[in-house]
Amino acid sequence: MKMSQLLGLRFKETPADCQIASQILMLRGGYIKGVGNGIYSLFTPTKRITQKIEAILRDEMDRIGGQEVMFPVTLPADLWKESGRFESVGSELLRFKDRSGNDMILGMTHEEAAVHLARNTAQSYADYPFMIYQIQTKFRDEPRARGGLIRVREFTMKDAYSFHTSQEDLENYYKECYDAYHRIFARVGIPEVFAVKSDSGMMGGKVAHEFMLPTEIGEDTLVICDECDYRSNMEVAPCIVENEVAPDAELEMVSTPDTKTIDELCELLKITPKQTCKAVLYRKEIDDSLVVIFIRGDLEVNEIKLRNYLKSEIRPENADEHESDITYGFIGPVGFNAKASIIFDRSLIGTHNLVTGANKTDFHYIGFTPERDIPSPIDFIDVAKTYDGAICPICGKKSIKTIRGIEVGNIFQLGTKYTDTMNMRYSDKNGEMQTPIMGCYGIGIGRLAASVCEARRDDYGPIWPISIAPWQVHICALRSDNPLVAETANRVYSELLAKGVEVLFDDRPVSAGFMFSDADLLGVPIRITISPKTCSRGVAEVSLRDKSFKQDMQLDTLTDDIRNMVDELLSKFSHEAVMTR
Amino acid sequence: MKMSQLLGLRFKETPADCQIASQILMLRGGYIKGVGNGIYSLFTPTKRITQKIEAILRDEMDRIGGQEVMFPVTLPADLWKESGRFESVGSELLRFKDRSGNDMILGMTHEEAAVHLARNTAQSYADYPFMIYQIQTKFRDEPRARGGLIRVREFTMKDAYSFHTSQEDLENYYKECYDAYHRIFARVGIPEVFAVKSDSGMMGGKVAHEFMLPTEIGEDTLVICDECDYRSNMEVAPCIVENEVAPDAELEMVSTPDTKTIDELCELLKITPKQTCKAVLYRKEIDDSLVVIFIRGDLEVNEIKLRNYLKSEIRPENADEHESDITYGFIGPVGFNAKASIIFDRSLIGTHNLVTGANKTDFHYIGFTPERDIPSPIDFIDVAKTYDGAICPICGKKSIKTIRGIEVGNIFQLGTKYTDTMNMRYSDKNGEMQTPIMGCYGIGIGRLAASVCEARRDDYGPIWPISIAPWQVHICALRSDNPLVAETANRVYSELLAKGVEVLFDDRPVSAGFMFSDADLLGVPIRITISPKTCSRGVAEVSLRDKSFKQDMQLDTLTDDIRNMVDELLSKFSHEAVMTR
């Protein structure tokens, strides 16, 4: 393609309201254009990138026995009523009525549609296992769209659904898909992606993994261990602490005026937050009842773990919302007698001599030792967020580190949540009716493209891996008004096209600086610069966008050499290449 | 792929509520599954067919300089308010509100989105012309979904938008696209598709063509001339009649009791409908005013032509809706004095001695000669549907024929309807601001697949052209429990896959009859049958689905021979092959 025909503006200025580098570069490079909040049109370079990602996804899905199908974007609400999600999912599910007044939704995930397609079809055990997948538009009415294609409302997703006759078979297939996902991320150029255990959220099921690209701008907090292979999403990571032995002291109420916060309290008593036992209050959405968590003062509550323990959605207590005799700011376990579920976090196991609220305005207890001062035996529950320096649940060392990451894929062992509620059955070898077991496996295409941009770039633009680059070769014809340059560049362009190379040819009458900065923004891996100077020496300058190579190459063998260079670069991203890593 | 793993049921029974053959075959063959009214999931065979159609579309669009982009499915209503279509389009446009209460729509066509993407980008004449296209899901809340994938509510469409700086440039490009469309239909296997002039409907613009596949189950009526190349959609075809000379007679009122219909009148007076002048009544939606059309009694009103003439949507008059002193059933031009717009159709030019209503219950005039009996000069308007035997507007012979067809594509010269309302401008060579001129070009992918099925089938199933067939080769292994058959079939399967042939391998332990009827329903062009008998003779039976070929072929050279056969069949559908037709 010739640059003179490529639609899209490239510019130097940082656009307003940009949070992250990939968003800035994709706007500045003419990749995307915002149409509405979290809704984008894609210019040709992005479309070419996403098509290549999709081809890699299809290849890896087909290799693990997937068959591509297509579900609708618009779905009758009835299907989601069958599974119960029409009611249970919040307003990120877009509900609407069609012209006849029927309830409908925009698909944000397609478990229901997958069961609908398969349930009258796979009726015998002999039809199992199978996996169906699609690459399709989805809509999630995201309250916090941000970061360009990283978090949007409309997106294209590869979503796959597998069906099995035993948990063991699901687990085996889950492992195959897990490996395929690692190959996919390696093939699109971000082999550093790793999997962490995660919460299954609204999808249901017990085991789930997220594939995470480590990056400072990530929305997720990941928990890793430097001493062993432990990797987890913060959401589900256990928090294991070892409390230092402290001398016991007597429980005593002391006056602590104006100490509503831990910091004020520590300031007054000359202690650290670790030496306190604080109270954190929530309400269960299910029955609006109060939940009080007592936790070591330096730690935070992990709301996902709390929600899963309580089996209810929760919200932070709002003191103004209910009338109560709770002494906010001075709550403690001793003498607390408001109506509430009380939870002691595991961080309090073995603690001694803490400071905690006395349930009386401007008073705290000192010398609090939970297992001594609480009369009944305490059932400690793990609801704290883990932290840097906590104990690794696998190797037991104090080596937990938290880092940030972008979720670029996820896989779930769904179990029978959907097949059961939607009444999908098959007859087993003995003619008995059974419920199939499902797994599901998702990758967002646009987010993946933006994540690669985030991870593979310099100050001047993206450095696209050749496996997904919009073009393989970028010809810069400097001084295209020079007949020799024009003739040479056009010949190289035609020859490369004839050899099946994907070429972007900058044929515009613009300055070298302008041309190179556009080329940097387009991030094509191989650049060929042709100028009056190079022509006079019978060469072209060939360089790689990642700056690892720059060399004059003879014009007479140039296009063969470039074809070979493309093949060699591409070969590093093949299925076979990443299999042997 | 192995049949034992392919999801989808195939069966013999005709499903309920089916209107047309392609719908029956695509349901019986495990191609599609209804999810809601006019909303389908696609099984793997259909997905493979549509992907091949999409590849052909991309190839032909790229060859005429198109660049692929992607617009959103969900669009802020603001864009459609800019163009005026948020208000002007009826309830087939799905409107909804997002979680923040913003008006949004589901894209049913993307002119607004195309202008939005291009308007800040193509600001200089040097950026023109260009064409952008996408292949994307659309939703049209169709009141009359029918015929499987022929008329649906959710569908995938290739839609293209070109932008020009002169009408001449648009017309040249329109012609290029017109030719590309003919190549596309030839390449997917229905070269009989022809273009007709059509009404531009809600798209606006003056010149438009529809590409029509002639078929009895078509929803459109086409007007063709057997004597010349004239082709038109009924919607816009002029109706040209030659009235026989009849003797004049005196205008006379006669009693015609109980003759509310033309048939009853003709019966009583022993005349033919052609000898009458009837009245057809409509209301304009724009101001609810009455319109009376006088037309030769054997003809019908073409509502599209009438709507375009009146520049208003219309509806048939409902006698119960308004109070009036109109004598329904006995309306005629002489003495008609209700408040209404009066239109005389061109079919009345030169008529003499007609029977027409006397505006008095149970009375008609005889001897009515319009140009004599109507005092003021009549401005005859063409609002009649043309008919078999009418006069061709091109060659002038009485050779008009009407046939049925499915619309498989359409192209429009839009002019500046969208660029103007949406304020898209560029600076011309003199630095003056100008408004670009647009064209748009659409093809529905699912409808095209179903149309090919409708046109290329026999009683047993579709006969897919190899260019879009779900697989190229179908291996039927009869008695796969026989070790020699199993070994041979597996070897042929692996060799063909290694040679890049797309193979469906029926490895199931089912009877020959069952296997062949499934193969017929899947419609794969080349079939290889391997049985104990063929193996013992060192051959396989090779046949074509269209029954034009059936022959034993030696096993030792089979896979090379099949590879060649595939290439030869494919070559007939290449761009180059259809260019030389």
C-alpha cells in the first residue's frame, strides 16, 4: 500500500485525556479514533494487526481441536433468564427491547449461546468432548472505559467453550488450552505473559486463570514469589503473615481523644499500625446485614475474598445510611455488641499486646491479645490483601512481591453452572442422562493489540513484532521527485509485492524527518530507505525498527534478501518455534 | 476435520415454518440454528463458507484500492442526529440507552461512522479519492424476518464507502465497483447475477443499482426486456403503455348497482378492466392529506414511484379513518370534489370511452375520455407498476417481462447527503472549502451464502462451488471397521492435509446410505469413497457433488491427482478467470 493513499493522520502532540503510552501512540499514529465513550473505529493499520492476531488465534484454537462457529451479538433475554444471569449481572449487561417489545441483550460473553447451540446437538457421550469458538463483537457497558483499547465498551473477542463428560477430561483440556494460550502470547510477541490463579467472578466455576502481561500501567495487582514459581492474582492470593512475638500486657482502657484514624492513634501512642487491631465494616447486599472485620492495622481487606467467604456481594458500610449505636472510629472486639457478623482475619493469629477500639468515643484498649481476651475460640478467616514481604503460600519464604499487570486472557473451569440451569443433557454409555461439564476461554483482540504496543515500543512509536505488524516492510523514498529514487523505489515495491511481502511504500513528497517520524509511529519491523545517495552507490539502507540492525544492502539482490529476512524474522513466531521454547 | 468431531445434526425431515429450499437445506444440514426471530448462530460449515466469501470480498475490494477499517456496532445517537437519520428512519433502527442514559443505536449501515472516521483526516484534495470498507455485524429490526439467512435481523455485511472531489470521479469509481461486484458474484459461483437500477430509499442519493439473483423465491420483482439489455427493479421501472384506439362515445351516467369492485363492474357491463378508469386512494404521512390516483383499471399503483413523486411516505387510505363524503367504490374524475391531490397516471394518456365512477352510490359513467371530459389540461404522472407485455423504455418494443429475484448487493451514488449534513469539508487546489461526494457499496454475507445455496442445489443438498465450499474434499470411509479401509482412508486424509487440501473425513461407523446423505447435505465438491471393494482393487471412487464426474482413481497417485483437481476447479473462480469472461 502507498502511504499517499492511507487514511489516517499522524501527529506529534500528545492528545488530551490520555492515560497510557499505547493509547497516546495509537492515537498519534492514526490507528484508532474514538466514536463514543469506550467505543472506537479502527483505521487500516489496526485492522491489519487485529487480523493477524485473529489468524494466530484460529491456528492455535484449531490445533487443539476447536471448531469455529458464530453466535449472535444480539440475544433474546430468555437465554440469559434460563441461566439466571439476566437478573444477576449488573448494568454492564446492556438490556434493550426490540420493536415488538421483547427483552433482548447485547452479548458480553456467550456461555448461554454456546449451550443453546450445542444442547440439542451433542446428545450422546460419543459426541464429547468438543470445543467451539468464535471471534465476534461484544459489548460490556463498562463504567470505567480507559486507556484506548485497553478497557473499552465494545470489543472483539475470541471466546471458546469446551464440553466434557468428566471433570478429569475438562482438566486435561484446560491444560491444553493453558499451553495454547502461552503459545499465542509468545507468537504475538509478548512471551513474558504468565498465568495467575484468579477469581471466577460472574462466570461461576471454581478454577480460573488469568494471563497477565506485567506492566506498570496494569489495572490488576499480581502476587508473585521471587523464590519459587508462585503466581496469583491479588484477588485470590492468601495473605500469610508471621507475627513477631510481643510481650503480653494487661488489657486496659485508655483515653485517646481525637484519634479516629490509625495514623492519629499511632501518633498519639507512639506505635506502628502493625501493633493495632482495626475494624473494617461492610454491608452484605443480600440482606443488608452488617459485617465487621477485625484485622491487623497495617493490612487492607481483600473484598473479593470477603465476598466469596460471605457468598454475597458487599459494600463498604456508610455510617449515615443506618441508625446504630456503633461508635465509629473507636470500634474494637472487646465489648462490641451491635448486631453484626464478626470476622477475625488470620493476620491476628498469635498477636499480642495490640491497641484496639474500646467501643466508646475517644477511648481505646491497649494490651489486647485476641486469643486471650475474646472468650470464645476464634475462627480466623483469610480476608486480608497480601503485601510485599508476606509469606509465600508455596515455598514458605517471606518473598511475596506485588506487581501490576494487564489481563490479556482468561480461562475458566465452569463446571455445570450453565449446562445444568439450561438443561443440557447427554446419555452416557449406560443410557443414563448426564450433565456435561464446561470450560471457557477468552482473549480480547483489541486489548491484546494495545498490550503489545504497551510492551513493545520506544519514545517514537510502537515496535510491532513481525508476526502482527500491519506491514512487514516500510519503504521510505527520500526525494521521490528524483527520477532515480522514484524508479528504484517503485521497482523495489513491485518486486517485493510480487514476492508476497507486505509493503507500505512512503511515496509522499515530504521531508526525511517527517517521513521517519511517521515510519516510527507505524512501527513496521523492516525499513528500507532509498535516497539519491544510496542510489548512487547502488544500495539501499536497511534497518530494523527495534534498532538491532542497520546496514546498506546491494540493490540488485535487495528484494531476495528482504524476502529471506522477512521469513527468518517470521519463523521465530511460528507455532513450531514457540513449541520448542 | 473428522465428521465424528463436527458439531451439528443432519436430518431428513423438513423443519416446520420453512419458506424456501435453502432454509430447509441449511437447517437439515447442520449449518444454522435459530436463536431468536431473524437471529441465527452459525455452525462450522457456514462459518467456513462465510470466511471464504469474506476473503473474496477483501480481494476484490483491495484490488479497487479499498482499505479495510472497522466501525463500531454500537454508535452514539449523536452521529445519526447529525445526519438526520435518528429521526427519519423507522423502527428498524434499534435505539437504546446505555447505563448513563445516553441515546445509542445499533448500526444498520455505517455512512455516519464512515464520515466520522474520515472527516478530520481527509482535509486536502490530495487525500482524495479513497475508499474504506469493513466486514462487520449489523442489526436491522426487520418486521418480516424470513427464509433462514435470506432476511434476518442480525447479519454480517461488507460495506464500503468512497469519497470523491467530483461527480465524475464518483461515477468512474462507481463503475469500477460495479465491475468488481460482478466479479465477486462470479467468483462465489453465481455469475447469473445482474444489476438493475433501483430506488435509493432511506440511503438518499440519485443513482443506485441492485445486484439481483434471479430466482422464483426472490422478494423483489425485476423488470427485464427480452429484446434489449434493459434491466430494472420494479420499484423504479417506468410503465409505458400503448392504448388501443377506441371510438369516442358520449359521457353518460348509468346505474351499476352492487358493483363496488372492478370485477363486478366488468361482469355487469361486459367489458375488461383495461376499459375502466379506477381510483386508488392514499394518505400522505407528512400531512395526512388525501391523494387520489386515477389509473387504467387493469394496472396497479407502484407505491415507491408515488412516494418519490409526492416526497412523502404514504399509506393506503382507510375509509374508516376519516369522515368524508367520498363515495367509496364509485369514485371517478368527473364531478369528484372532495379535498385531495388528484393524480392521473400515464396509462390514461390517449384513452377513450372508459367506464369510471360517478361519485354516486351504484352509478358509473360510460364513454369517459379523460382528455375530453376533464376541463383543465391533465399533467399525467407515471405511478403505475409495469407489467408483462408493457413497452420497454429502451428499445420501445412490447417486450417487458417481470421475474423474481433476490437482492445480493447494492451500490449507491450518495452525493453529499452525509458529508454535507455532517459538515465534512476539504480544501481544493485553490484553498477553497468543498464538500466531498460519496458512494456506498454493500453486500450481505449470510444472505449471499444462502443465495448460492438456493441457486446451486439438488433435492439432496447444496452443491457448493469450490470457491466457497466448507471443505474441498469429503472422504467417505465405508466400513471403517475394516482395517484396510481405515488405514487407507487415514493415509489419504493425512496426505491431503499435508498437501494443503481442506478435507472433511467421515470416519464414523455408519451405513453407506447414512454417510452419503450426510455428504450430500454438506455439499462438498469432491468426494472420495473408500470401501473394502475399492481397496481390494487399489483404487478409490472419486466423484463430483454436481454429478458431472465419477471415476475410479488409482490409490498410489490419488492425493496428487486430487490436489491437481482441486487447483483446476479453484482456478475457474479466480480473479483472473472471471476477468476474462
